[in-house]
Amino acid sequence: MAIIETIDQDLRNAMRNRETKSVTTLRSVKASLQNATIENRGDLKDEQIINVLQREIKKRKEAAELYKRSKREDHVKQELEEIKIIEKYLPEQMSNEELAQLVEQAAQETGANSPSDIGRVISLVVSRAGGKADGGRIANAVRTKLQK
């Protein structure tokens, strides 16, 4: 529960300091966490909290991309600022070298050697990464490894 407690504390501080962007973003994140708690019918584990935070970041990245295509730079900037706020609550991301090493190990363990084995390798890497790597980065690393 440490992540949720940190979000609560930061929300209170942002409200005291009248940081409207942080307050809005953290309220949205809290609502998503609350919805996930209700869906789960109980408290969330850290992995589940991380998944919710990653989902929130993904939503904002997609929105920023759409705004960029619509040439709405003010909204793009806002979405990117929200992403930065949310990223503070995620564990430190794996480096590309660590991710490549993890993909290599997973490929060897599953005996994967062709693009048809991508799904098995991705699922193993995702479970081992534990939220320290974005799903898109994992998929790209696995595709690169198996297409060689």
C-alpha cells in the first residue's frame, strides 16, 4: 500500500500548494485505483497498482499522439506533464541492456527461435520484468531478437 499512501500524501500536498495540474492528475489516478480496487473486490497488490499506473500512462500517451496529429500542442504538453507526474510512482525502468539480457534468457528457456514464438517469450519477460519495463518496449525487444 506504500504507493497508494504516497499518492494520497502527494495529493494533499498538491492541494495545499494549489498545484492544479498535479491535483487533477492525482485525482484521476486515485479514481482509477479505486475502480481497480472495486473490480478486484479487495486491496490491490503492488503489481496491480503498477499495472493501473502503466495503463494511465498509456492512455495519456495515446491522447498526446492524437492531439499531436490534430496540431493541438497545448494539449500535448498537458498530457506529457501528466505522464511525468504519474511516472514518479512507477519503479525505476530497466535499461535497454537489462531488458535485452532478460529477453535473451527467456528466449533460451522457451526454446524460441522464430517469430511464431513471440507470445511465449513476451509473457515470460513481462512476468519477470515486474512493471520495470513498458509492454511496448518488451514487445519490440522480443521481436528484434526473434527476427534475427
